[in-house]
Amino acid sequence: EKPTRGVTVGYTDHDEALSFDIKPLAVRDWYGNQPYGVWPWAQKNLGDSKPVVLKPRILDYETIAALNPDLIIGVSSVMNEKEYKKLNAIAPTLAQPKEYADYTIPWYVRHLIIGKALGFEQQATKNIKELKQKLTAIKAAHPEFKNKTTAVAFYYNNQPGAYASKDLRSQFLIDLGFVIPSEIDKLAGDAFYASFSEERLDILNLDMVIW
């Protein structure tokens, strides 16, 4: 049966649920002080729904349990095994697949996992196909993107940095034909991002930087 009382504890999983017109009972806040933790692109899908907004840094098991969910979605939550067991004791819980490092699960994998769990596998497959076609069309329409070096960069904890090629932000740019420098991936190692000193800002001397 399709779940009817879903709770999302993944930082962006509510976007997936809302794309299927499923309104979560609770969402986990990320940042940005958005209404009910939902950003502008999904506000229309949220409608008049007013989900409980869970804190970003801790899992509030009591609040989640009080909502009596029949599904807990945490594909983008980076939950550990202990957290998973506690959540799964409340309701069947979706965690991130173990073959992906933290925050690196591809958007289409996440979309299909959540779509299947909510009973929308066919719609999820259609959505993925259409978006991949759109990305391919944009890439074809902009040959000037091909092999141009790029990075999505940041400044955090007094250090500059950039996201590795396995990160979703970088993957989006790669899909359009851009290239993430190998040096960023080497510095990142197993992580989804690389931080470096201000003296190494030359790493960001690229064709395009998104800050």
C-alpha cells in the first residue's frame, strides 16, 4: 500500500516527496530560514500544508514518533547505523545506499528510491528520463561548455574550498560538459569537498567558478 503519513529526515528528501504531490508530516530543516523548510521551487507543491520542521543537527525521535508515520525517508540524511535502528523502530525507514559516500548519492538514484517507496516508480522513471534528456539537450546546445574547467567553491570556517566531482553540484556541471580539475578530487580524497588555504586560491583559477 502507498504510505500516507510520510516524514522526511533527509535534508532535501522533501523535494522528492513534494514532486509526487506527497506532503510530508515533517521535514528536516537545512538552512536559509525558508517557510516550513521548503525552498521557493517547491512552495507551490507544498500548498497549504504546514509540516513540522525538525532541527537540522539532531534527530528528534520523540517528535517523529508522535506523528505516527508509516514511512521515514532519510536518503539524504547521512544517518548512521544507530540512528537508522532508532528510526526504523518507529516506522520503515529509507536510508542512503551504502555504496555511496556521504552526500554523494546521484539525484536520479535518490529520486527513484523515494519514488518507488511512495508508490510512484513509473512516474519517477519518467521524471528521470525527461530531466536527463533536458540536460543532454542543453549540453548539445552549448558546445562551448565542453572541457571548460569549473568548480562550485565556498568559504567556510575561514577556509576556501570546492566540491569534488562526486558531489551533486559538480555532477550537474559535468552533465553539461564542464570538467572538475583532478587536483580538487585529490585534495578531497574520500570526502565530497576539498578545503585548502588562502595561499592556494590558484586552485580556483579556472574557466568558471560558481561561488
